[in-house]
Amino acid sequence: MSPHDSSARTGRATRLLHAGAPALRGGSGPVNVPVVRTSTVRFENSAAYAEHHHRRSAGERLATYGRHGLDTHRALEDAVTALEGGHRAFLTPSGLSAITLVLVALLSPGDHALVADSVYSPVRRVDDTLLQRLGITLEYFSPSQDDLAAKIRPNTRLIYLESPSSLLYEVLDLPALSAIARAHGIPVATDNTWSGGWFYQPLALGANISIHAATKYISGHSDVMQGIVVTDSAALSAKIALAYEALGLTVGADDAYLALRGVRTLPVRLAQHQRHATQVAQWLLAQPQVSRVFYPALPSDPGHALWQRDFSGASGLVSFAFEDGVDARIAEAFVDALTFFGIGASWGGYESLALVAAPERVREHSFWSGTQPVVRLHIGLEDPQDLIADLQQAFARVGQQQELAEA
């Protein structure tokens, strides 16, 4: 049995480390697949050229042109497919392009899709600027408050979810929602970026498509833009492949290699993010300036029971709402006062980040009706006590500003 035969192992970490590993040739070889760049694929003869095109048209993952990728791309696809327990993975230039690929591949003019109202907000931009123009209707619903079955129409062709949700981390009952969709013959796609694919297995819980912004935890070093779509079946893979080819999507071999490098260390990085974030979240709970901490691993979080049932861990994202009476200026001053937290819109790298959530984005989340400013933190790999001390001094500084303003 080959040492790289993943069927010989049961541990997910082992499968992840060895998926897509190169075979030894002549008795030796590299640990990881090297970067293989090309714009043109050469063929031995015209018959080989025709055969490759025929096999690719039949659904095989073969390259007939550089855009299709070679060894580095296949290795990353294999690794993420193993991570998700899926059928096939598709690499895209960004997380948003991965989302758009799924929507365009599965929806046609006249179709209707139901979308959780707490999804990554650029989904609404794709809706406003592209899908509506194509005659496609997206309807937003509350997964925890609305009756999904009652909202399904004869022309509903997709249920689109994200669990936990963006910004406030609402945990969805994916098995229950997927069962309703399955009873109506509707595929379910879900954004799985929060867990990096490691702490959450949506395909095993009933979803049909798992989407990643591999820019985040999969790459893990804040140096790659990339998206990944993982399907659960040959039929869905064929639909995605048609749109993928038509849109001309591709990623560079160097970016594929960097994401593959990140995949290999994903379990240990996420374990550290979770340890640090849990300490910070618990500390935030005790702060008088904080009215609510959003982190599913906390027993006080409304989604904690579902998180315990369906997840094996939590990532480094922690959000909190200020106490009543605090305005956006104070929240911004708090973020500006931080030393070890950079200010940035992304997350998933080794560094800690902070950002005041846009109020209009928070209002899209119907499961929470608070009006206080919300700060999103990504807890990185720094010493958590240093991060807590940094947060403490920022709270003290804005507290002094409030006292002076009220004097």
C-alpha cells in the first residue's frame, strides 16, 4: 500500500497532511508539490491533444491550457477536497469570486434563491449589481425565526447559508435546514470560511457545497487572495465546472502553493487561535463597557448548544457590543487606541486585527436588535495576555474620554 494512500488512515489531520503529496520518483522527491507554472500545455502529438480535450470535456481534471492548472493546483484541490470530505474542489481568485461562481452556476433567469440574512455582506452586492440584472431573485430570511419550508417557491433553486454568520456569528441548524431543502430537491450552499474547514464539516451535515475565502485561515499568512468551492457530488461538480470554464477563472501557481502550505498547518494554527480567542472572549465578558460578546464557544452565547453539537472548535473571531450610550466615535477611538491590533477588513492570518462593524451591516442580522457599536476582533497568535492588556488600556483611554466629555 502506498505511503500516500489516504484510505489507509482514519485521522483527519493525517489525511490533510498527505492529500496531494507528490509521489517519489527514482527513489526520492519533495515533501510538498513544487510550484509548477505554465501558460501553455504541450502534447506529444495531435492524438494526445484530442484525447486530453475529450477526457476533459467528460469531466476529468486534466489541463489542456495553463488556465486549468497543473501539479500545484491539483495538489491543493486534493487537499481541500480531503479537508471537506467532498467530491471536487474549484480554485478561484477570491472568496467573493467563489460565491459568485456558485450563484451564477446554479441560478438562471427567473430562478429564486433563499439566502440567510446574516451572510457575508458582499453577497448582497452581487445580488444588486449582477443577479437582479440577470433576472434572478434573492430573498433574505432569518434561519432562526422564519419557516424555511413556507418560503420555498416552485422556482426556488438554491438555499444559501453561512454558519456561523459574518460579524455576529449566528450558528445555524444546518442539519434541519438541509433536511427541508433536500425534501424539496434544492441544493444547499454554505460559506465555511469561519472554521477554515477544520472545525466544521457542512457536507457531512447535509450541505451540498462548501465555500471558502481561502484568503483567510486556509492560507493563514495574510499574503494570498483566493477562494475555493467544494462540491459533494459529480452532478454538482459538472454544473460548477461549466460556469467555471465559461468565466475563465484561475489562480496563479504561486498562490496555489502558498495556500497548500497553509493547509498543512491549519489544525495547529486554528487550535492556537481558539485558545487565545477563548481567553480574550472570557475576559471581555467581565468588562463593564461591554454589553454582549459574540463567540459561539461561550456558554452564554445563544448558539452555544448548536456549536457544541456540530462543531469541533472555534476560530479566532470575537465580536463585542459596547454598553448602551456609547456612540460610534467612542468605538473608533477604542480601535485607534489599540497597539497590537492592526486595523483591517480581513482576518485569518497570524496577526490580530480590529474593526468597527458598519452599523448597516449589523442591522442586516435580524437575530440581534441591539443598536450599540460592535467591534470585530480577530485574535491572532500573539501572547493572549499582551492582547488583553492592550484591550484593557484602550478601554481605560476611551473611558477617560467619556468622563471628560460628560464633565
